[in-house]
Amino acid sequence: MKSFRAILLLILMTVFLTAFASADDAAPTQIRTPEELLAIADNPEGSYVLMNDLDMSGYDWPSFTFKGTFDGNGHMIINLHWTKVSEETQVTYDGNRKTYDTHFAGLFAILDHGTVKNVRLPGVNLCFENYEGDCFLGGIAGYATESTIENCEISGTIRLDVTGKMFGVGGIIGYGNAVVRNCKAVVTLVNTDLDAANKDEEFLGGVCGAGYPDIDGCEIEISGFLSDHGYVHSGGLVGMYIVYPKAFKRDGYIKNTTLSGFITFFEHNNNRRAYCKERCGEVMDWYFSSSGNKFTFKRDERTKYDVNLLPHGDCKNPDFEVTTVEATCRDAGYTLHTCKTCGYTEKDNYVLSAHKLPDTYETITESTLTTQGVGEYTCTECGAKIRKALPTLTPVPTEKPAPTVTPTEAPSKATTDVINETKSGSGIWLYFLPVLIGLPLGAIAALLYRRHRRIKLKRLRKARRIQAAKAARAREKQDD
Ligand SMILES: [Zn+2]
Ligand SMILES: [Zn+2]
């Protein structure tokens, strides 16, 4: 009997544990706050989904290696701020396949067998203006290997002013390989070599500085500024297409991609190559197919080597007019600086997108004295329905008969999000899974238990009968 109970308990426990475990596997960790976004660095192999837009102002974004899945869920992250590149290095190869232990920074400094999708990064300002060493910067990944980047949008400036032997910048990837699909980048890329005395290897590309990315269905707008006293490899999409390591061969592709923009550069070097082309600046290994691309690109080479090339560097009389561009339902707001002399623009002070909510709402669920109600606002711009928690009611002092109740304050954003979550209820049914599985199994276990008891009772009765018969026979013998 005891063993039967133990087995029953074991069955039920297993059911509950597996149900909860599968719930965890199925549902990615939801991110709602800057702190939760920062916590990815503590568990970089996890699966994450962004539940709302995030403003990372005031935080120092860590440069770490990510090996999991990050789904931006269509949301944006603004005001990321970097002060450090990755401590971890990866090997990069130059055109002679010489190797360098290199550091990186980006949304993910190193993306290793990872996936990044559906995230928007407006107004990126990924800038290191006095870096000593070998380094690559990329908007989504400083370095990527065997990874996927899809449906991402990035705009802003990526800038590396550096003293090193091996360095570069890319709109989406600094160095490496990944599938880059349906991404949009409107980027200003600046790479300045601070060490005029020594030759170096320098790379710049709208998608990728150097490596062998597969590119499909992307839209790239590049403004490149490159000042180098070494070897320049720059391209509208890829600075140098190189498959590595040496013996490795692989068929890649660059297709259905639109490129517009320019690269202004100088290569200060008496053994000049000055690679700068629309698709790939230098192609080391022609292992990729190229089809369905559209390029509108200007190669703008300069020969004055003592003035570093910078955005707005050519303007004779910088004179900025400042206007504020309001956030819309979908896009971030920002401050726009427009040069009255040349028309050059810069953007900063990004604020999160916001729906325009009216004062009035429709009550979906009334508040009571103990529970919050639900109100639904209709965005006056886009018609989106936004639900917010309504505060619990406050009893009016009972001096007069028939007490009335009134709502107290406007709903806060925090409570709103809770309501939205409950409504969308992503994965909430999983919590009922144990019950759903547990009930039928419990019933089966109970039936088994009853059957087991019945059989045991039967056996007991039979044993008693046999014993009684034996006793009777013994008595008969005695009587005889
Ligand atoms: Zn100007
Ligand atoms: Zn709206």
C-alpha cells in the first residue's frame, strides 16, 4: 500500500514538474525595464522578447558575448551608451590572412550562434573617439559568427577613432559572418586612423566591415567618412569580402538589397590600393552570388592627408538651426540640428514613441473598492486601443445616506502594462497545463488505486474463505 502511494505521488510530481519546465522552454524571458535588458549579460544563452520600448539613458551598456535569441518584438531601444569594448577577443583576418586578437562593441559585442530579430535602434551613437588597439564596431554585433540578424532597423552614427593595426566599422556587423535578412540601416560611419606613422588594415561597410555575411532584402543608406594612413577596404555593403579561415570555402549570397549613399575617404600610403566600391570594396574570395541588388553609390576619394574626414567637415560656415521633432505612434522623437549653410542635419536627444491618448476612455471593467478596473483609450493618431488599469474606488465619508464612489487618480503606465500583458496573455495558458494534464492523470491514478484495492480485497476474502474451509475441515477431522 505504501509503495502504491509513493508511485502515485511520483506520477503527480512528474506531471507538474514537466508541465512547468515545458512552459519555461516555450516562453522567452520577457523584458520590460532597462534593468531586465541589462540582466541579459548574466544569462547570455537565454531566449528573450522585448515587451515595450526602452530608453537606456543613464546606463552603461556592457560589451558581452550573446549566444541566445533576442526578439525585439517590433520595439525600439534608444540612448544606448557604451564606454567599454568587449574584454573577450576573437580572431580577425586581414587580406593576407594575418590574424589579430580583436575587441568589439555593438548591441551585442560578440554574437556567437545567436539570433537578433525585430528590434529597432533609432539614433544609435556607438562612438569610441580615442581607442588604442585592434577593434571593430557594428550596430547589432561588433563580431558575429554563425548567427542570424533579421528584420532589424538601425539609424545613427558609429564612429571609431583609433590607434591600432586592425580595425573597422560596419552598420550592422563590424566583423564576421551571419545571415542578414530584411534589415534597414541608415548610418553615418566614421573611421579615423590616429596613428599616421604606422600602416594598418582598415575596414568599413554599410552592412559589415569585413567577413562573409549573407545579405538578403536589406535597405542600406550609408554616409561614410574614412581617414587612413594604411590600407583602406571600404564598400557600400561590405568593406572586404573574405572567407576564413584559409582552407574554408563557402557559397554565400548578396541579393535583393538596395544601397544608397557615399564613402568619402583618403588612403595615405605610398603602396596604394584604395579599395572603395558599392557592393564590396575588396573581394578576397568570390564565393558569393549577387542578384537583384540596386546601388546608388558615390566613391569620393580625397588626397589631402592632414585633415581627417568627418561629417559636416566640408562646411565653410556651420550655423545650426534647432527644431524638435515630436515622437509619433511608431517612431522616436528627437532634436534636429540643421545647418543653415549647407543643409547637413544631425539628430540627438531621442525620446520614445508615444500614442496620443484622449482624456476620456471607455470602461471595460468597473473598478470596485478592492479591485482595479480596466479602461480603454483610443489613440487619436492611429486608432490603437490602449488599455489601462483604473484605480480602485475610494468610499466617500458616510455622513449622507446612499454613499457614492468615485475614481481617484489617472492610471499609471506600470499598471497599464500589467493589464496589456494579462490581456494579450502570451503563454498564460501554460500555467493551466499542470491542471489540464494533472486532472485526467489524477483520475486515472484514482481508478487504478480503486481497482488495486478491489483486487486486494478480493484476494483477502478468498484467503479468508480458504482459511475458513480449512478450519471447517480440521473441525470435521476432529469430530471424526
Ligand atoms: Zn554646414
Ligand atoms: Zn497611436
